[in-house]
Amino acid sequence: MEDQLKPHLVTPFPSIPVIWHDPASGYDIPKGKIANIKWRARILAEAEHDPDLRAELFEACRKSILLWINLFVWTFHQFDVKNGVRGASDQADNPFITWQIQDDMLLLFLAMLNGDESARDILVNKARDLGASWSCVAFIHWLWLFRDDAQLLELSRTEPYVDQAGNMKALFQKHDYINQWLPDWMRPPECLPGEKNRTKMHLYNQWNRACIDGESTTKHAASGDRRLVILLDEFAKVEAGREMRSATRDAGLMRIVNSTVAGPGTEYSRWKNSGQIKVFNLPWWEHPDKGRGRYLEQNAVTGAWKIRSPWYDNEEKVRSPKEMAQEIDAEDVESGDLFFTSASIDKHIALFAREPKCRMTVDFRPGIANDAIPDLIRKRTIETVVTQRSERGPLRIWVNLINGRLDQNQAYVVGIDLSKGQGASNTVFSVKCKETRMKVAEWRDANTPPYEAARIAVALALWIGGRTKLPFLKWENNGPGWDFGRYLVRKWFYPFYYRAKRPGGVSEKKTRLYGWQSGRREKEELLREYDRVLAHGGYVNPSRFALEEARQYVYYPDGGIGPACLVEEDISAKKTHGDTVIADALTLDDNDMQGSQRSEIEIPQRSAAWRKKQLELKRRRKKRGPRTFDFRV
């Protein structure tokens, strides 16, 4: 298992051949910088007065994008890495000599575009300075030169990043730069800046009727368009990512999504982790200079492997952990404003996370009406509850059962977070043993509405039982929790539940409000306590799913806290989202479990039972007689 998880690094590195043979064109390409420049100069000089050679070169470049780039394309960059240290480049204009990782990416672009598969989209998960943007632009430019009638589209987050004179970060300035270095016989007519075939965000090839257009990334970008290839540049930073992803689906045969990460919760991050798009990783350690001397380091606690190099070690000294994650490691979660301490979660997963011992379904027997539930609770009628072991059951259990139930000599608390039950997020019941302070069970399902979840909660509570005969329930009362609590307390008279406390005094008195009300301050206090016990002990959580979900918790731009997947959602979606982290955290404060039992079930006013109770109270007062006072005390 360790060998499977350990990254495999090819040695020696970098291994750059002196001469690389291009199988597509048959040309031998020098890979050294000086040798490559001399080779380019010799071929260009020979082709200047040889029409047959020009025709041969044009056809060879049509067959091989790698020959065209390594022979005709130049790049512009300001920095180089030498001896593990970044410094100013000696020369800004450099021949584009591709590395092996870039060759693999460009050939994959071609294979996907020309393949028979319906899924041609590809996402480039890149670190900085790997030449990803230049490679993507070069691929689009090569199609523009050599593919008849190619209609191509490039999108970036603002118009200046698409086309702005003098801004080499802009996509169309890269095209202009490539064209300026091409020989006249390869460059289409009047396509340089200011000429008729090069207008604002438009580049036309009158030889083959191909064109490249540009747009800024709005939610209506590419709407109604039809393109061979669409490049979505720096997609992680666009504001309307979800709408753009949807709008470009039918607009392009192939989409290339190129971006560095910009934190979790972005549409780029969701798309990358969805399994619905081919992902090509372009990591920093494949850079010939940054990766020079690369080595592996294993975390002593988590066992996780990390790739490092002298350059990486130097960068770590001057960058923040968030900056390292975003700009170098290309990690979505770590590049966000994380709430929980990653090291604590990693350690907890390494020490305690494991698969559940069994999975089950739990519910009432068919035919049990809602009107019968108060009596079942009062009598603790476990016989009406049906459980069944199932590999896909929503109830996961991490301890050994005794006679088909949890240990009845222990007391239990259940933290509950409700969703709308429409498939978008889970409703979760987290069961903690008070004595062992361990999470022993977890019920979660995304398709159970609140009123049905209330029935299952009662069935689960009867099955759990324990030393107090019923577990203590604590649920978030916001959003769907209100409907859940109304059934549980006001209709079915469940006796053990959390009651809100009145803050502000030396001692906080319980109010008549049921359920935990989540506000910004209350939520942060609760999650701070959860972060503390994960770091310092006092709670054992074996659920890997729950711990990985905690890893996704971030600060929102408005100061709120929640799962990264809700960063771009509105406030109503955040309120109706259920998750495991809140359910787990709600089990921590179990000090008010004892004494929270109601002495008797609420009796509706003016009912026969209520009148009988009032008569009994009146008789007791008469029996005690008049109250006397001793005023001498």
C-alpha cells in the first residue's frame, strides 16, 4: 500500500536530450537553447530562397505541432530559475523549446480533438511558470494556421486580459508576438496589429478562413456560438463560472480549461473534482529548473508523501502556506481561507479514521401513524423499530453491537443538521457516546425531507436507547430544522432535547425555545470548540467522510463560515444546507443532558386531561391549608 501511495519520480531529472527525433515529421530537433537558435537560423536562411523547402516545412508543421513550436515559436518571459533561486531573465525573448510534460499535454489536446469520444473537454491543473498559457495559445494558433475553417474562441476574466496592447499577459498579445516571429511566407496576410485582419479581439486567416475571437468571461459568454475549440483561461477567477460552464457546453466541440487554483468552492474546483472532465496535471516539479534536485519527504504522523526540491525549500521560506498551496502546489482547499487546522485533521484521520463495522437501515414498521408516535416515545416501544443490515444503509456504525443495539449501559447524544432533502446536501444524525466521548454512529442521506427525517430520528432514538432510555437530541433550528423541531417537540413530545439558553448573565438559563439557533457568533464558537478537541483530544471521530468535509470549511468573503462548495451560493442556499461537521460539533456540549428531561408530556389546554390536572392541583392546595409567615425572623 505504501508503494502505491508513494509518488514515482523519474530519475535522472531533468533529462533533456541533445537531439529529439520528431516521429510525426521525421525532423531531428536540437533541445539546447544555443543549438536550437542556430538550427532555426540555418533553416530559415535556407528557406528564404527555396520555395520547395518552404512548402516542405509548411506541410511538416501541418503534420506536427511539436515541430512548428520548436522551430518557429518564441516566448516572452521576465524570470528564470537558476540554482534554486528565481532571478531576472538574461533575455526576455526566448525560443519555445518544449519540455516532455508540455509535449504530453499538446499531443493529448490533439488526440482529444481528433478522437471519436463525445467528451473532449480537458482541464489543465497548473502551477506557475510551466508554460501552460503559452502552450494553450500556441495550440490555438497552430489550428488557426493549419486547419481550414477553424472557428476558435478565447475567454479570460476581463477584456484587458483578452486583448490589450503592450500587456503580454493578454491572450491576443501572445498571438501577435508569435506572428511577429513567423517568417513572411508562413504568416497570413495583414494579420499584424493595426492591419485589417487583426482587429480588437479578432484575428483572421484569409488563406484558410480560420479565425480566433476573444471575449471576457461573463455569464452570457459564447451564448449561441459554435466553435471548434474554446479556451477558458484562468477560469478559477471568473465570477460567473457556473453559468459559463453551462453556456459553453454546446458552444464548443472542445473546451480547454486552463487555470491556477483560486481556493475551494470555485466552479473551477468543482469541475476539476467532479469526475466529468479530463484533468491534466502540470505540477511545479516537472519544471527543469524548479524540479532540479527534487526529493520525497514523508510526514511522520500522516504518512503522506510530499515532493520537494531546493527551489521549493527556498520558496517556502518567503511565502505563506496559503500562497504555497495556491501558486505552487495547486491545491484547492489549502489555497482558501481554511477554518480548521489542516494538521489537526490530518493527524486525526491518521489516528482514528476507519471504515464502519457495519451499515444499516432504521425506520418504523410500515403502518405506524404519526398520531401513535407520542405513545411509542412515552412507553419506549423499541418493538416498532425495524433495522436491517445493508451495504448501502444510511446508518454507519463504528462499534460492536450488543444484541443488535449500542451498549445500553452508556448514555448517548445525537447532533442533527437538516437539509431540504432534495439531493443537494445531506441530513445528518451524529451519535456520540458520552462516556467514551467517541462518535459511534452516523446516519446521513440527501433525499430525506425534514418531516420524514423527524420520524427516522425518533425511530433511531428508540433503537439507540442507552442508560437514559432515550438519547439527548440537539439540532440546528435554522432553515429545515424548524419543521423538524415542530414535529419532534410540539407534536410528538420527545422528552430529551436541547433548549436554547438566554445569554448575558453569570449563568445562562434555559428558555422555552427548542433547538440550537445558529448565528455567526454562535456558529464560530461551536466550530472553534470542535477545532480545539480535534487538535487536543476530548473527542474521537472515526468518520473519514466527516473529517474530509471539515477540511473543506472556509471563511466566506462576507465573514461567514461554511463548506467551500457554498462560496458562490446565496444566503438561502447556505441556510438550507445540511452537513456532517455541524452535526458532529453539536454533540460536544453534553453537560446539559441530565435534567433536561421534561417531567411529563405537555397537555393541551382545555382538554379533559388538562382539566383533571387543574382539579388535582386545587385539591393539593386545599390540603396544605393557608400559608403562614413568621414576621419576627
